[in-house]
Amino acid sequence: MIKILIAILGLTYVNASGLETQITECKSGNVQSCYAAATALTTGKNAENQEKKTLGLDLMRKACKFGEEKACDALGDNYYIDKHYQAAKPYLINSCNKGVVTACEAMGTMFRDAQEIKQDDVLSREYYEKACALGSKDACINVGIMYKGGFGVEKNRAMEKEFYKKSCVLKSKAGCDMFIKMDNKDKGIEAPGIWDRLKSLFN
């Protein structure tokens, strides 16, 4: 039955044997094999084939159910990418609590954009702040923008600038540009106007 399924899914000759072995071992209770097979079927070219991806997600759920935390993290990512936000939510929350930066970012976006949940700027900012602390330069910028606009928090220019600085430290050009612009203004340094910039081209 497994050989027939592999053939139907059209897996390449090179990978079919190893994948078939992993699926067989998974059916025998080997959780690592479930995760390995699931990963192969839900990434790369295989993920473009819905039948392969569906089988992969079935194996991923099995691996998660039996304690493979990386499988649970991957389920959240896959559900989120496929826009099954309610299905993704519990996995993403759990992953974020474990320090998975992409999960924290995703939760911040879900609450910001009301993706199948009630829009909540406070929770959005909290998740973005977690992601920022975990090293997401984009999340740091998002927090800065929220302090600028007063989304889920009182407007606070100092905090806005601080989060742009955090993004800059994480090597975000956009974050550095925003921080430098604010810092120059605080120091009374005027940015060059259009005429000044044009003249500099000929100097």
C-alpha cells in the first residue's frame, strides 16, 4: 500500500526509497521518522503538490501528537502560510512561548490585521516586542510604528526611537534610517533639502 501511495504521489526515484522507509518506520511508531518524512513532503517542490503536502501534514500532526516539538512548530508555520489562522493559533502561541521568533511575529500580525481573530493592538504589540527581543528587526520597526501612532499604547516618541534603534542594531537599513532621522532632529541637525542634494551631485 505504501509503495502504491508513493508511486501515486510521483516522488522522485532518488528520494522514494528513503521516504518509503521513513513512512514505514513512522507507522511503527518512530516519531523522528514521522517528522523527517513530513518535513520532506511539506517543503521544497513537494509542497507545491497538494497531495504530497496533505500526506506530509498528516505525518506532521502524528509527530507533534507524540511529542516532537519541532513538528508542532512546523504545523503552526504551515497552517499560517496556508491562511488557516485559527488552526495555526494554538501552535504559534506555544512556539512563541518557547522562543520561536517567527511564531511571535505571526501572532503579532494576526492580532494587528484581525486574521480570523478580533483585532487587538495591545496583544499585537506584545507579540511584536517578544519577536523584537528574539532578534526580529522587522518586529522592532513594527513596535516603533505602534508607539508613533499610538496603536495599543500611548504615543511615545522616545520609545518609538528606541525600537528603531533596536532594529538598526539588528542591521535593518530601514530601522537605521528611521533612527538617524529622529536622532538628527533631536540634535537640531537638519536633513539636506532637495536643492542641497542636487548640488551635491556636482561636487
